[in-house]
Amino acid sequence: MKGTEPGGSYRNGTGRNAEGSGRRGDSPAEERRTGRDSATGDRRKDFGHSGRTSRSGGERGDGPGRREQQGRPAGSAAEKRPWRDRPGGSAKGDRRRDAEPGGKSSGSGGKRSGYRGEGPARREKQERGADSGGRPADRLAPARGGRPDPRQRSDFGEGRADRTRPGRANSGREGGPHSSERRDTGAGRRGGAERGPGGRRRGSSGAVEGGDRRSTNGPGRREDEHRRSDNGSATSGAGKRSGTDRTRAGRGESAGRPKRVKDPARTVALETLRAVRERDAYANLVLPAFLREYSVQGRDAALATELGYGACRSLGILDAVIAECAGREVADIDGPLLDVLRLGTYQLLRTRVEAHAAVHTAVELARADSGASRAGFVNAVLRRVTERSPDDWVARLAPPDPVGRLAFEYAHPEWIAQAFADALGPDAGELRDLLAADDARPVVHLVARPGDITAEELALVTGGEEGRWSPYAVYLEGGDPGSLEPVREGMAAVQDEGSQLVALALTRASLHGPDTGRWLDLCAGPGGKTALLGALAGIDGYRVDAVEPAAHRAEMVRSATRDMPVEVHIADGRDSGLPTGYDRILVDAPCTGLGALRRRPEARWRRTPGDVAELVALQRELMAAAWELLRPGGVLVYSTCSPHLPETVAVVADTVRRTGAEQLDARELLPGVTGLGAGPAVQLWPHRHGTDAMFVAALRKPQ
């Protein structure tokens, strides 16, 4: 699914973007920083321990166009050499990741790259602009109704969102490690830079956010944030400052120094809630900026991330409880006080913070910002919240119908929970598990760039775990992926495993006739799937055209696909002006983004049912345009990061009816992936597959 882009892509004239994700489900590659071997011209990086060059097996489907895989001369660029582990480790053989149903593995076509685990890099490294701090930790309170998946530890990965309206940010990953321990006192740690062993300064952000960050802020405007990576974070400032902050100049603090407050973690969380409420900002963009602004690190950063993102995710249940305890609608409560109440109520209902600490710290924040009289109001409301347990509040306030009750308990609008139940169909009994997974933090997914590094090598050097479904996926529990050397060097990127499977499905589909090497990504920005397609196409000597209507997003695609056989076209996919005759076309269409809500904390409360009709019209127009560009015998893959039936099976059925397309069984394009349903289309689910809820369908044009 492609999200609608702020300030550009596929504006269709509807009202505000109700979702907090202006980004896509696939994460664009970090700007490639690869050099060239002076002797061979191949991309490589010598990491010193063994002098080997590493490569991943190219992933291709059946049919003509595959490169010769045997008979390469010794010493050629494609020659396999043993992987050397870090000092003290064992040497590992270069493992070829087979991605074909038939079990064949593909060579790298001569692209190679060694990986040095230690020592200085030979190429100049450019700063990635990602800040992170703190160690990953479990959520402060497990989701009710069952223990979350133990791999769901981080607010990172990727996803996509509706691009129909201007002013929305381009990215929507929420992120950050979350601490399971916290002192139950009102005072947080000072915001000074935390130093690790040897006195070296650690990162300044607790959120797992990376990538280039740019923002343009204005009074009453949302963050218009454009990033190179789907895991980027913002540099934007905040909304209102607390009374403590407003006295900074009086204390003689320099404007360039970190702000000093009594409770930095909760101050950052409160500033995040305020920015979301006042400016329609995206929490995953502004929170990392506040962490840097207040120089919050370590456990304080983890706590700030948990409280800020968690409160944004839980607005529905929080507001219902606050209204009950305050005796008035939340719309009648002063905005700054409502932010404090939401923060305090979240701690009381959905974390293990002691009640007295949650109440006391909220009262102190209100006192600093609004004065003693209003602090008394906060104290009274929160003490009423403590009179009931979280389960009692659910029993008292949840709607009586089963879907509505689950939606309330797991912090989803009821219409979204019903859309999930409809998409599950006969498996609607899994709705509780699905909502629980959608309310938990996803792990970070990395993609190893084919021809540069294998998933085994990437897992080794990052301390991650190889993925279950994609031969290029690696899971990370947390941390700052932008600081990892493979990501900085463009050998890997942040990308949800489900998005990787979409790109692989396109390359595996069987054509009628030879593959002439003309591939098209019709909705490319910001470039994650395009980069994976480009890497695979380059192995076989093929080329990819990428279409993106917004200039700044087109530049992201260029950055993601640097040194790849990809040509970027700034054009509307509905009228691209490209010549016909493509063998393979990907339509990763703009959609509601309901399948990636777990990565965007406030998104679920911004999306409305009224958004669907316009997006469906756009999706059908893009499919019609793609069909005209496809050659007879060619394959079109349609994907969205939404399981909503009007955006998925209904769009595909309309295309089949209008064109007479042959619908392929997409399950055959994802060998080894279980739980794919009855077909022929595929719906991935976070509770089954650990991925975003990606939909995939494959159509072949009759000859």
C-alpha cells in the first residue's frame, strides 16, 4: 500500500488525512554510500578480517532470462569465499538464500561486498541523522487478553498510508525501546548526555528512529516530513512549552543547550501529546526531536517513548475514562490539561507505574504548566481513575457487542475492528489476537540488499535474527537501525518483511513468453520495494522504471536505488506517459493503511470510514493504467497495506471483470509461508506472520 503524501502524491481533494501515517509500508533504503573497487568496478566494502567479498544469492522466478549460475572462472567476482566472523568467532560459509519454489539458488551476477565487523571503513561515511538511546526492553504492561509475541519489542518497521491529502508527513513509523523498569518518583533524571563505558557519549534518542529528517513547521500546521528512510525521525520543534521551559531564559540558560526540566521523560511524552493534538503532528516524528531537545537518554528515553506512543495509541479508551471521571466530555476540557490527564491515565491503566507516582507526576506537570488550581483538577480526576482496575473500566465503558468490546479493550475504533473481522471472514475468531498484535510494538525488520550482503551475514553483524519468510529479512529487537554500519553503507535498510514478500512475489510470477527485463513500479515513493526490485533486476541485467508524482518523494526513490538499474520518473501513475510492453508491473497502491496501524501510534484515531471511497476510486484508476502498460503474457501484482475488503479483493475483482485477466494463485509465489488462507489472493496478518497486514494479488494478461 502506498500512503497519500503530504504536499504531493495523488491528491484527490478529500478532507484531512485521518491517519497519522503519510508513509508507505515498505521502507526506502538509506542513501547508498557504496564505493567502487578500483580493479573491477564492482561495489564492495573490505571489512578487513578476511578480505572476502560477500554476496547474497539473487532471487528470481522461473523462466527465461535467468543468468548462468555455473561455470564461473575461479577468482571471478562471483566466486564464493568464506565469511570471517569477528575476532574470536568462527568462519562461516557464504550462504545462498534460495527464494524459488523449485529450490534453485541464484548467483550474484558479479556484485560483491565484504563486510568488516570492526575497524575504520575505507569509504567516507555520511551521517544518517538517526538518534537513539536506551536499550530495548519489554513493554511496561503486557497487553490484556494475552501475552504479546515476545518478538514484538520495538515500535519500528515500516508501513504505508494514504497519500490523498496535502500536509501529511511522509513517514509513520513509531519507534523506540521501552523500559520495563522505572523509578516510581516524580522526578526524572537530568537530561544531560549519558555516557557509556569509557566515557563515550551515547545517542540522544530513545526511539528507534533513523534516516534523513526534514520538517517544515508553522502555527497550526502538521509536520510535513520527508525522509529517505521509512524509519526516519523529525527535527521539528514542539508546540507549547511548559512553565518550566518558559523560564529558561530567566535562568540564564543558553538557547543552544538542552532544556533542563524536573521530569524529562514525562515532559517529552507530554510535549508529544500536545504536538499531536495542536498541530496534527505525527508522534513518531516529533518525539525523537523532543528527546534530542531535552537530551533524554537511556531509561528516561525508553520511558518517554513508551508513554508518548502508548498514550497516542490508546486515545479512545483514555478519553472514555477521563470523561467518566471528569463528569464532562473531553472536548470541554482545556487542551493542555487534557494532555496531562491522558498521560496520567495511560500510566494508571496500561503500565506498571505505581498509581501514586503516576498521579503525583501528572499533578506536578499540570502545576508547572497551568498553576495550582488546575493541578487540583488533575489530581481529582486521576484519583477517580484509580478507584477502578483497568478490567473494571473496560467492563463499565465498553460497548456491549463483541466486536465493539474488543475494539475498546485493544484501543481501536470500532469500524476498524469490524473491517478486520470482515477480512478475517471464517477466521473472525482470531480478531482478539489480531487486535492484540496490532496494539503491540512490532520488531524492527531489516532487508539485506541482494548482491551486497546475505541475511545470515546481516544477522551476524547486527546481532539480529534471520527472518522466517523472506530470504533477505533480519529481525532486530530494538536499538537504532540507522546507526548500524550495513544500513549506513546502503547494504541493508529498514523494511517490513511483508513488503519484501510483495516485491519477491512480482519477481517469482510466471510469465507467458520470455522476460525481456522491463519492470515497472507504478507507485514507487519512497522506494523500499523499488530498491529490492532494483537489486534483483541488476543481478540479471534487467531494468526497473519507477513512477512517483511528488518530486521530493521521487528524490527519495533515487537515493534508495542509487547504483541500481532504476530510472525514476516524476509522473502521475494514472497518466505516466511511459511506453507499453512491460513484463512485470507492481501497483503498490495508496490505501487507508489499516494494515500498518501498529507502526503509527495516533493513526487509527485519524482515519475515518469516509476516506475509503476516494481511495478505492484511485486504486481502480491506477490498475486500469497499469493494465494498459502491461504486455500480453505479462504479470501485474497489486498490493496494499490494508486488509479492508473494498480496497483489496473488490479492486482485484473489478479489474478481472473489466479486462478478463487471469488471476494467479499468489500463495504459490510465497513458498514456505503458512496461514495464507484459501487463495488465490494472499492476506498477511501481524498475529500470524509478524508482518504488516499486506494484501497481494497477481494477474496475468491474456495473450
